[in-house]
Amino acid sequence: MSDLKSKHEMVTEIVNQVASIAAKLGIVHQHTEDSVLDGRHITISGKRMLYFGSCGYLGLEHDERLKAGAIEAINRYGTQFSSSRAYVSSYYYEESEDLLRKMFGRPLLLLQSLTVGHMSNIPILVGNDDAVILDSQVHDSVQTAVQFLRNRDVRVEVIRHNRLDMLESRIKALKDNYRKIWYMADGVYSMQGDFAPVKDLFRLADQYEQLHLYLDDIHGMSWAGPNGTGWVLGQGEYHPRLYLTTGLTKAFGSAGGLLIYPDEKEYQLIKNTSKAFIFSIQMPPMVLGATAASARIHLSPEIYSLQEEMRTKVEYFNRRAKELQLPLINESISPIGFIGVGKPDTGYNMVRRMMNQGYYFNLSVFPSVSYNNTGLRIPLNRLHTFEDIDGLLTEIATQLPQALEDSHSSMSEIYKHFKLVA
């Protein structure tokens, strides 16, 4: 027990130190000073900058229809509807879930957040005779929910990221001793924007009947898939052993976590027994009003033109990064760009340099990524112009050699740490 406690304390201290350093440098724990946000700019410490830090990939949070939906709901129902959903749900909940069910064609629950959703879902779905295999990079909210299973002595293993050979090997080793084998992963990974091999996972599930897939696709929502239902469902028909989770806090433009089920049985089980559904206060009417408005957009042909507009911005970002010979990691069609810089010191230096030049974005640094895999995490949104993207990448190409020199590093070291081919 003392070893576990010291490991916990060590990790906490590392996180605290990293956050403290970043805060002192003025790159985290900031707040906006804008009277109005436009989806492209942000003002921090009196400086107006182009903002490449939002996960609102389609910019729908600024859509007038979502704003009008929220205003109407607050005028009709007030700022909250303070009741457990086990007793009565507001009209706006029924409306939102009905529209979302039309999008996904499956039974689903809308909860306050996807983190709450995982903590409600996983302990009920996974039995004591099951085994769980986690992708090493699955979102922290999934890993946190799995801790409840460890308290019940449920077998939990972790395998290397996207290694389906390792997954199949573990399925073969476990299948004779466990009722179900759950593989938990992200559809789109939030740090570097790479994908789960969904089609291959579906094939594995066809081959091994005990394999159940639990996928978190919150970063794939809206910008991909039929009716904007996400990256995972863009890869094929809904698999009968897929337990899909996603959320509305990114590209969808509102808030809440979605739990989608292969059939009504599991849906009713979670609805009847989930502590979040029974005991927690429901989402505010204005959030649900915006959710319904966004769902109507998703159910219309307009969503495909929004997706196409987003795709052209991502393709331009990738093309310009390559032309400027920037170390772009995991080039993909996702709106999450990741430019490797190697050492944390180089990353801190780059963020400060870019803020001075009028650009603000996120830094992925240890322990979120490996120590020498620090990178500039650059989410794009539909409201960015091609000029915005070009200016950002051109300035990165100018500043990076100087930041590398300051930290006694080099481009060759970045390529080495990320295992890239120069």
C-alpha cells in the first residue's frame, strides 16, 4: 500500500510541477478578456491573438440557431429544471433525445458529461466474470471509470496503442476463462488526432464472439460520419457488440455526454440503475435548447457542407505543414494537428514565442505525452480562414529553429524522438 501511495504522490507532484511551470510562463490557467467571442480570436493579458485552442471544430457554438434555441429554452423553463430524471424530465430532454436517436438510429442516453457517462456506464456493463483491455492512450475519463472495476477485482490489462496483434493475442489467452472481453479505446485520440482501426476492430469482433467494443468518439463527433454521428460510424454499419460513447462538448456546439447502445435491453438497464440518471440534477434547459437546434442541423443536408468545409481546412493545414517541412505527427483528416518539438523546454519556448507573435494554442507536454514527445497541439475549426492557418504555420516554421537552438536541441532530435523519417 505504501508503494502505491508513493507512486500516486509522485505522479501528483509531477503534474503539479508541470502546471506550475506553465502557469508561471503564462501559457495555462489564463482567462479571456473579450466582451464577445467570434470563434477565431481570443484576448489574454490585453493581447488579442488568433486562437487555435478550441475543440469546437465546426464553430457551431457561435451559430445563431443554437443561440436562439438556448434563449427560447431559458425564457420558457428558466435557468434550471431541478429534478432527478428518475422522477420527471423536462420537455427539452425528450425533444433532444428524440432528435439524437434519429441521428444515431439507436437507443441512447444524454447525461451531463461524458465523464459522468463513463462512470455510470462501465461499472454496470462490465460484470465480475469479464475482462477489460485498455488501449494505453484511451481517454483518462475511461481509465478513471475503470478504477471502479479494479475495486471488484475485475481483470484489467493495458496494451500498447493501436496494437491489434497484441489485442488478438490477449483475446486468445483470455477467452476460455472470461464471459466477455471488453476492449476500450478512443475513436479519435485527443492528443495527436490519430484514429482507432475501427474496421479491423469490427472484423475482430466478428471473429471472436466474446469481444465487446467500448469506444469513446467525442473527438470524432459532428465533423465526420453520417448525419455527423462521428468517425466510428463513418467506418461502417453499427456493430451488434459496439457500445459507442460520444459527447456534444466539441464540434456539436452544446454540452453533455451520449451513451449509445446496440439494443433496448442495455439502454433500459443503464436508465434504470445508473446513479447519474437517478441521483444527479439534469442539464439546464438552455443547453438542451441549443442541443435540439444543433441536432436539427445534423439531421439536414447542411451538415455535409459543414464537414466538407472543415475537411478543406484540414487538408490545407497538412499540405502547408509539409511544404514548410514541419514535423507533423500522424498526418490525418482529423481536425487535430500535432507538430512535434521534442523537449518540454522547446515547447514552452515555442508557446511563448507564438503568443508574442499573436497566436495561442495548446501545448502537449509530459505527463500527457512522453517526456521527449512534447508537441504543439493545434485543433482547427471551420471558422479559421486559410490566411489564419498559413500565418500560423509560417510563423511556427520561423520560430521553431530559434526555440530549438535555445534548448540545445535540433530537428534531427525531434525526428529521432518521434521515430520519423527525415
